[in-house]
Amino acid sequence: MNIADGHNLRHRASTAAVLDFAWDAGVFRADHVIAALSLTRSTALAALDTLIEVGLVSELATAGPDEGYRIGRPARRFELRADAGVLVGIDAGDRQFTATATDLAGRILAREQIETRTFFDAAAAGTPTVDPRERPAAALRAIDAVLAAAGMTRRQVIGVGVGIPAPVDGDGRSPAHRRGFWQHMNSGLHDALSAEFPAVRVENDAALAALAEGTLGEARGQDDFMAILVGRRLGSGVFLDGRLVRGAHGGVGELEGLVYVAEIGNTFGIGLRVENWLRNAHEQKLIPAGHPWAGLAGAGLTAEAALAAASLEDPVTRPLLEELGTKLGRICSVVARFYDPGLIVVCGAMSGSLGDVIAIARRQVGAESELPPPLIVASQFGADVVSLGAVSAAREAAQTVALGLFTGRHQDRSSTP
């Protein structure tokens, strides 16, 4: 290696380090970079000039006297160019895809939702082995819809994150399921999207809920925590020592072991438990006329509506809340004994209506735990938690490719006559 090659390698390494710093720094000065990365001033400024040249960093107007620079030359200020690219996060559920587009700083530009045929609809129609291209095509339709709403194009997309209701390994792939559900949920998503976009990350939906909580929500600053999705089915994302834990096949967090736990016996979520409980209560005529639950039947019977009208002070609704709190407490006790999290975040569309349920669960876990019990809290993101986690995953994926991508594009522009 000659001297020039060595210099170029060092410059690329320092430029990559400065971009990593700028990615989450907001507005910063060169001295912030120097202190954080132990670079010389000339090295830091050379890296910043390169990032400005390729279009990843902007230099801001110098600060005025009212901002603290009264003596000497005003300091140069910088920030990541949020408008340099687009990120897309997709909550790819069984029956609908919700796509969120953001700039590189994570600011939401648009959100769109499309419907798709469910796995169970296909099975009922006698075609349980559905076209493996169906869900990748749906993902691309959702991306195109949200880009159109944001006034953007596919070429502007740097990273895509996708959350699916299936275990996912570190390569973005899912194992076979005996009924075909997992392979249908993840039928070539990573490969199809990677053919269109620079950086793609496919994860389990509950894992992305955990990522959202760790980067934006209740678990910021926590190294050991879990997010539990409590919709119609249960799933969890597990962070230990600051890292997402997947396992050999992505099965960590699937909670299939609950089938062996007394008083639980399955992976039914709170949503499904509420709907089943209300159906039985209606059949047994346990809900008096005029009660808010009396009108919750048929299409109007949703867990969200039921929980919104439930209270421990109401003798009709109290038994359901107590049952849910006891079951959630038992679930949290089981996972706490396996993973020892400091925090468990209860996530999903109904999380904001689970105050009484979580209070009961906290008391039960505190009474059962040998170790210091985890704190159990509700997510503040509601139904958006997986989409937000998908955007966070897209942003992390984009960070790994941005410098090479923008450098290559800059070189292509420079070499064009």
C-alpha cells in the first residue's frame, strides 16, 4: 500500500465515523466532533467537507452574537441533511400493510395503508399455498402509495424496514411453519425489496415494537427490556445488554412456551381474550340492557371499544379487567424469569386503555418475583408502534450504506460530461 492509498483509507474511515456522529447529533460544531471522536481539527474538517460535498451534511449559517459567540471567528455549524433521502417503514400485517415515509432525520412525511388478502382467506378459498410474489408485490404497492403521498420517488429511498408477524433471523428470513403461515408472511420480502432499494431490513413485528420503544419511547436509555404486543396474538421483542436478541431462527420472543403454562395455555392476545369474553357474556346474558357493553356485538364488538368502556369500579366490567390483569401478570412473570428485563412495555392499539390491567399485573409480578421485578408500563404509540419501529430499522439500515451510496452517486455526477 502506498502513502496515497493509506491516506485515502484513513480519510474514508474518519469520514464514516463523522457521519455516524452526525446521524443522531442534530445541529453540531466541529469541536463536538473532535471531542467525541478524538480527531484532529484538520481531519474533522476534511471529513465534514467531504460529507457536504457528497450531499449528506449541510453547513448552517454561522451563529450570531445572541447565540454565545461574541469573540473571534464564528464557529461553523453542521447537521445531517434530512432531505437527502427517504426512509420507509412498513407494518406488514396479515390483512393490511401500513407504510410510513420519513426523511433521514425520522420526521414523518406521509402514511398510507393498503388492504391485502389474508393467509386465512386464501386457506378458506381452498388455496392455502398462495403465490409467493403476493406479499412482496403488496409491499411495493404500499411503498409506491406512501411515496406518491409524500411527493417522492423510489430513487430517493435509502432504507426500508418491514415488520411481519413471524419469527425472523438475522438475515431477514423466516423458518417454515407447518401450516405455511410464517413462510407466507415472509415470502421473499428481503430479496424482492433489496432488488429495488439500497438498504432493507426485515424483522419480526414485536422486535420492531421493541426497537421503537428503545429508540423513541418508554425504553430509551434501557439496555435490558422487552416489548410485548398484546393484540389478537402475543409476541415479544427482547433487548438484552443493549442488543436485539433473535436466536438461531428468530424464535426468541415468539412466546410459544406459554402453551405449557398453567392458566395461560396459548398465545392468545388481550384483544382476542376480550372479544371471546364478551361473546360468552352476551350468550350468558350477563350484560344488562343500557350498559355500554350492551351494544357491543357483531361487527361492533372490538377489544378497543370494550376496554374504553371498562372500569374496576363497574361490577360488570371488573371481572374481565381482573382476569386480564392476572393473565398479563402471569405472562410477565414467566418472561421475567427467563430474560430478567428491567422493563416490560405493553404495546399495541389498545395499550392506552390498559391502565387498570397493567396495575393488577404489576402487583402480581411483584408478589411472584424472586429477582427485583421489572417495571411494567404501557406504550404511548398505540397502533403505530410497529410502523415506527420499522422506520427506526430503515434508518439504522440506511446509515450503513449512506456514505458509499452518496459517494458513488457524487462520483457518477462528477464523471458525467
